[in-house]
Amino acid sequence: MAGDDGGEGPLDILVRSTRDLLRPEELVREATRDIVKAEIRHHLEKTLEKNPALEQDLKDAVRALLEARAQEYAALLRVGACTARLGLAAVPKEIREQLTRDMVDLFSKELGQIVERSL
């Protein structure tokens, strides 16, 4: 037949590509996982509501974990700063002075850009 392209019209292509994108089995699996997670979350919340001491212990533990992470990052920054200072102290004075000027210039430019973006 003239005009028969084997069922591959624009609408057929759109339907097939949409079906491929949605993949029903994957959607069902994800939806089921979300439902199970919601049920578990609901059960845990009810358990914590019944035991305020446990809920407070959990909050304290999470807070302690976040504080420990913050201290870890602060320590890493201090180590990095000490390493940079050690590297600068180990090079000859002329090179150290040039590196210091270059770093000051770089930081000045970066801070200027940050200030410009925040205005």
C-alpha cells in the first residue's frame, strides 16, 4: 500500500520510546521499594515515639557523629595548611617569596570574584 510504512509512524515511534523510557517492571520495583521503605520508616518512628530515651540517644549519637565529622574536616584543613607551610619553608627564600606573592594574588582574585558574585 502507498503510504504504509510498516506501522512506524511518528505516533508509533513516540509510543515505543515512551514505553522504553518507563519500563513498567522497573517502575513497579522502585514503587515497591519506596512503599517498603515508608513502612519501615513508619515502624521505626512509632518505636521511637514509644521510647523517648532511645529517641534522645539516637539524636545525641547523630549530633556526636556530625561534630566528629566537622572536627575531622577541620583537622584535615589544619594538616593541609601545615603541609603548605612546610613546603614553603623547605624552598629557598627567593622562591618562597615569589610563591607567597603568587598565592596572595590568587587568593585576592578568588575573594574578589566571590564578593562580586554575592552582590
